[in-house]
Amino acid sequence: MVEAWPFDPFVIPTSQVLRVGAYPLHGAPVFHVDPNHYHAELALKQALLQADHRYYMQAYPESLPAQWELLEWGVAELARSYPQWFVARREGAELHWENRLLNQTATIRIGGDLGLWPIDWLGRQVQEDLLLMKVDEAAGHPLIAGQLCFPNRWCLDDKMGLPLAAIHGPVPRFSERLAFSTDQLVARLQPHRPVWRRNWSLVVLPDLDLSPRLGPLDREKAAITADNAGERIFYRVERQTLVRLTHHPAVLFTVRTYVAPLVRLAADPQWAAALADLLQQVEPSILAYKGVQPYLQPLLAYLQRQSQPVA
């Protein structure tokens, strides 16, 4: 499976086999900059970080050298992928940066006093969440730094320092089906050969920030019927990439989130039929984990109705 570019987040997977499903990027951008939503999403990040910086940004001090490499690589990747918007130039120990979308320039002394963690600074230039894992097979590749503003029902408080297997512990059958292959993917990932994967879910709020602090969503789910499912349910997609740093034993995990109401996507009968087929393939435990089980039947009834061609 080769990623087409520009990326279409709302393509329905053709099957739902529980597997890692990572594919080479083949030169496609690691970061997906969408100028139509860039300013709004970065403003939201800024507001969240200002309101509760510790909740959305955490790092261990020992991750700092890898973060500096990440920052330098990240701005170069943005300039490579989008030269019309970004310029990065290294002169000795100084990095000169221009972000034309934000009308922003900066001169950064690598290893100096940035005023922010480097991963936090880079995260304020992109629409992705950024997570940094230490490549350490014995320790299970723990999470050592992250700026996480747009999570789907998880937070850094619950995951920092944990190995990959524990981070994904709530995923049904992860330990027996996916833990080994996921660990091997991180351990064997090579610099300059990033990979990507897609992760989909259905949610009952359109917000990018679905932090656990929102509380339970049972009331919203209980109100869903076949008549209002299109307006009440949202299709949420994560374009995830993994990038191995060159000089430090660390892997960057990016998460770019897209959300759209079903009523817009299911206006296409083929799309509605494809989602209905997918939902009927998924194991009940996975549907429960994704939070779909409480409204599965009215959702399928809605999709069946939408999949009928208009006479």
C-alpha cells in the first residue's frame, strides 16, 4: 500500500485485520501542512498549552539531546516538503528559521536556551502531535517526551515513561497479536526511511482535543438514533508516522488528526456502504474499545439507508 499525495484521510480501510499496518512514506512529507486549517489548529494548540502546559507537554531531562536533533531535523523536513512556506538554514551553531504561514522568524542557537523544550517549540510549527520514544528493546521503547494536544481519550499523565506494550495495554489482544511486531518495527526502523499508518475511530464530539478530562461520553452516545446518527457521530482519522533519528537512539511518533461529521462523508453511498462493511468485520472487543458498541445498531441502520442509491 503506497500513500497517495496529497493525503486523503477519509478513505475507508478495505479490511480490518488487527495488525500494525505500517508502510514506507517513499518521500512523502512526514508532516501534513493544510493551510486551510493550519492557523486555527495551531491557535488551538497555543491556547491549550497556555491553559495547562504540564498536561499537554511533558519530557524527561535525559531526552533533551534527542529533542535538539529532532528540532533540527523537523525544520529541515518542513523546508524540504513545503519550500513555499518554510525556510531553514544552518550557519555554525545557529539555525535561522522562517515560517511564512505564521509570519514568524527565529534564530535558534542549537543547544542553547530556547525557552521551551525543543519538541514543544517544533510542535508549535506543525498540526501534528509529537511523541518521542527511546529505542531500547530491553526497556520496551519507553515514551520520553511529548507534546500531546489532540489526543483521543488518553493523556501524557497516564503514559509517560511506559514501554510501548503498556501504552497500548487497553487495546484488546494487543499483547498477543501486536506487541512483538510493534517492538520490532521501532527497533528496526532506519534513519531516512520513515513509515506511516492510518488509525480510524468514531467519536461523538468534533473536538480535536478529546482528553480524558472531558469525562465520560455515555450521555451523548445514548442519544444516537438511526435518524440523527449522521449529525451526532464523527469519523476521526489519525495519520501516524514513525521517524528514526540519525544520531540518537530515539524514534519520533507523529499523530495528525482529522475529523469530519458522518453526514458529510456518508452523502456518498459508496462511502457509507464501505464503512458499514468495515464495522461488520471488526471484532466486538475492538468496537467496544473504540466506543462504538453502544450505538452500533442505529449507526448501521443509518449507513444502510445512506448506501441506497437515490432513485
